[in-house]
Amino acid sequence: MRHNLARVRELMPQSKVWAVVKANAYGHGIAKAFEGLQDTDGFALLDLSEAKVLREHGWQGPILLLEGLFTQADVFDALDLRCDCVVHDLHQVDWLETAIEAKSSSAAHEMTLYLKMNTGMNRLGFVPEAYREVYHRLHAAGYQVAHMTHFANADYVDRSPSVDEQVELFKQTIDGLSGQTSLSNSAAILWHHHIVTCDWVRPGIMLYGASPSGKFEDIEHAKLLPAMSLRSQVIAIQHLEAGEAVGYGSRYKTDVPIRIAVVACGYADGYPRHAPDGTPVWVAGASGLADGQICRMAGQVSMDMITIDITDMPHVEVGTEVELWGQYLPVDLVAQSAGTIGYELLCAIAPRVQRV
Ligand SMILES: Cc1ncc(COP(=O)(O)O)c(C=O)c1O
């Protein structure tokens, strides 16, 4: 994470960094992310409970709530925890105005509001026609207001709205208004850093070393390192004769005699149940993981186990180490095989998986 954050700074040297650690730091654990991302300028996340964990770990710097307030009462907790807030909806504007009347207007100065503009993503935020009025309301209530938008297609070259179109609309709309700006996610940092400038960038997935597009080939040369390695071991070996099958539904049938390793990791650990036969799994060589090789999934993923074809690896025995993804096997390759993206696999790691 430390290395990947340094990479963000290399690409966007003029910008401050909101390290995005929502969803338990994309499955890596808030406490671990706090350790690895000490050099960030601020942490961006979703839940007040995660903000509390960061404060308990001693983080004194800025924290941004990426979806802002969910209830009126959240304003007071956010103020207590010294959080900045995204504002994307009129309910939040009402709550923020009312809360400040109830508290004191000086409290408003302690919170920066990131006013979210909908420049084409059409998920959260105020359309440009409504944006300036909301900006003036929040300003009048005494808050510091920053400007923010989110890209829909920073990982595509041919989709509308393009990054250029969204940036243009954003710039036109905030023309003449004071306040800092925040635009780029990982995809924009990696692939549009020459054209998108802003005071604060908001990288998430690239801090964990996975691809914003979901394709490993897109980040192969981006000099990122995987932060998470999911590892387990072989707990049993099966010898199958030609014509036999393995696992639920007898999905994988063999025409020739093969050796199958049963690995202790299943969908209850967060491994994708829909991973098909052929999904890559890294299996240690005779002297460890570093001289390992890719083996292929053979049979349906179970709750606690997967089965892989190790016919070409005669040294494999009970206890042999296996990497499901991470240092030797990019999570994006597993995700691509399973028809999803690295984000989903990383976030889905189950609580029972031991973190070391
Ligand atoms: C508003 C906002 N900014 C930044 C990010 C980080 O995105 P990424 O992980 O693609 O860098 C997210 C993640 O979804 C987000 O919702």
C-alpha cells in the first residue's frame, strides 16, 4: 500500500490524496490500511464506524465521508469525529443547515463539505443547473465548500460521457466559485493524469494493487504491487481414473487419469462460487511459492474447498502451499476468469479468513 501510494504521488505530484478505505479498506482491514497509508493526506470512507476506528488508531488528519450523512443525527457524530462530508442530496443540505442552527455557526467552519456534482454518472450529486444554488446555501450556513465529481468512464476510451466531457462541464459549472476540487479515482489517475488536474485525488483500487478496469493487462506496466495475498494449503489428494468426476454436480469429468488437490478455501472464505473450471490457482513448487506454477480449477467451488488439477506437479502433497490470488497470481486474472472484477473479490474476503 505504501508503494502504491507513492506511485499515486508520482503520477499526480500536485494533488493531495484522499486514500479511499471504504468497505474495510477494500477487504484489507482498516487497521492495516492505516499502517500502510500513513503518508496519505486524508482517508475517505463510507461509515462513521470506520472513521471512529481511524480516530482510535490515532489518525489526526482529515477524514471524508464519501456519501456524507445518512441521517440528521449523523451531523453531530461527523462533527465530533472531525469528518468532512460529501453532500449529494437536498436532504443532507437541510440537515446540515438545521444542525448548525441548533449547534453554533462556528461549528460549521470545522467541516468542509464536498459538494458533489452529477456530470454524467447519474448516480449521486446535483445536476449543474442546481449546483450553484446549493453551493451558495451551504456557504451561507458557514461551511467551507469544495467541489467534487466522479467519473463514469475513466477506464474506457470510447464511452460517453468521456472524462473530457465531465471535466468540461465541471469546470464551467464552478467557474467563479471558490473552493478546492476533487475529481480523479484510480482509473483517472492512471490513464488521464495528463489532462485531469485537481486539488485532491481519490484513489481506491490502485492503492491495493488491482486494476480499475478489471483487466490485469491494463495495469501490467503500472508499477503497482498487490497488497493482499490470499493463501491456503492442500488438505487432501485424489487420484481419478478416466471417466470419473469430482465435486458437487460432478461438473468436472476426466477422460484420462488425473491427480486432484483439495485446497482449504471456498465461497465461505470469499472465493467466488461461480469460478469455472480452468480458473487459475497458484501452487507452490518443490521449494516454495516462488517457484510455483498455475494449476487449473477442476470442479465446483464448495463452501470450504476448491479442487484443482495437479497432474503436472508430482511433488504436491498435503500441506503444499497455495495462493488463490496476490503476489504470484494477480487478483484480476482470477476475477476475469470468474466474470467479475478484482474489487469484488477483495471486498468479499470473509471474516473467518485469518489476517497475518
Ligand atoms: C466517490 C468515490 N471516489 C473514489 C472512489 C475510488 O475509486 P477506485 O477504487 O476506482 O479508485 C470511489 C469508489 O468507488 C468513489 O465512490
